[in-house]
Amino acid sequence: MPGQDAEEGPDPLRDQVEADRMRRAMDRVFGQAHHWPDHHT
């Protein structure tokens, strides 16, 4: 059913986007993105 997905919990895709955004921000600040664990599957 349309609209049901939003009620099941956080959107994993959006969560991944937010996580990637944060890692990019950290990369700009610290320049050590390669030291972060890779969660991509």
C-alpha cells in the first residue's frame, strides 16, 4: 500500500544518503575519509 513504508521506520536509503553526506563533510574537515570504515555492501 502506498504510504505504508513511511510508517515502518526510517528510510534506509535516506539514512545512507545522510551517512554519506556526513562522511563527505568529515573528509573536507579532516581529510581522512579513507580511515573511516566502509559500510558499502
